[in-house]
Amino acid sequence: MKKALFLLAIAAAPFMSMAQTKWNLDKGHSNVKFSVQHLVISETEGTFKMFDGNVVSAKPDFTDAKINFTVDVNSINTDDEKRDGHLKSDDFFNAEKFPTMKFTSTSFKKVKGNMYALEGDLTIRDVTKKVKFAVVYGGTVKDPWGNTKAGFKASGKINRKEFGLKWSAATEAGGAVVGDEVQMVINTEFAQQKA
């Protein structure tokens, strides 16, 4: 009987070592930023104040990570209430009907060193498209309170019109008032969920 239990333990060991670990977003140490060209000559920047996410991974280097992230569209902030109201309208996000942006990863691969390539499905309004992010993995540490934290910085870009954010106007010279390309930078810190 003891021999049978010993053999069972050996057989189960690889599966035990691959146990899934969940990481929850530390919102106080994370941010979601974006920028878009304005009048061709400059950029307007903004943030989303409310968001959430988690990572599930069995490997310490996160190469098998499954990532989910949501953003509350109504929390958009460009330091201009009138502009924020326009962005929430049907010209752009239609936040009343589509209050949440969602991202679900399909792959997270190490490129070199601490550089990763993240791919997944991004949903804005009622449109879902494949997107790619370049990610820098900052590392994993224990904070002074015994929590294990992991940090990531993701950068990418989308064409807003492909997601139904189609409002446009032209300058006197014929250039676009608002550019089509939106640059995104998402800084995240995740806390390992305690058993």
C-alpha cells in the first residue's frame, strides 16, 4: 500500500508543480494611458481612472499566462470635461450603451530577456479585433508586507475607426482634427493571490 501511494505521489508531482497561480491587479500602482494626434501638429493625452484585470499562470516566467483586462469607459479623463463628454458620446465610445472595454489574451510569448509579445482580443463598443502589445516584464518581488508582486508595461496602438470610433473633422489645411491611430501604454502591478 505504501509503495502504491509513493508511486502515485511521484506520478502526480509534475502536475502539482504546474498548479495555476492567480494574480490580481493592484489598481493603486497601475495606470492606463493613451495619446492621439490633434490637428496634425500635437498630441492629446488621456487616462482611464477605473479598470481591473488578472493573470493566471503556472510558470514563474509567465510564458503560459492568461490575461484578462477591463476598462470602464465612463472613467475617461483628458482634463477637459467637454471633450470627455464628447468621447463618451456615440461619436466615439457610446459609453451609455457600451460601458466596458475588454481584453482577453490569446498568447504571451517571451521574445528576448524581459521582452514579451502579447496578443489577444480587444473589444470596444460592439467590435472585437486582434491586437498586439509589446510588453516589458519588470520582475517579481516581495513587498515589505509579504505580498508577491509582478510588474509589466504594455505598449501598443490601434486604429480607432476600426472599432467604430469614427468621428472626424478636417482642419482648414485639410488635416484631421483627431488622428486615427491611438497609442496606448498600460503600466500594471499584480499581486499574487494568497492561498
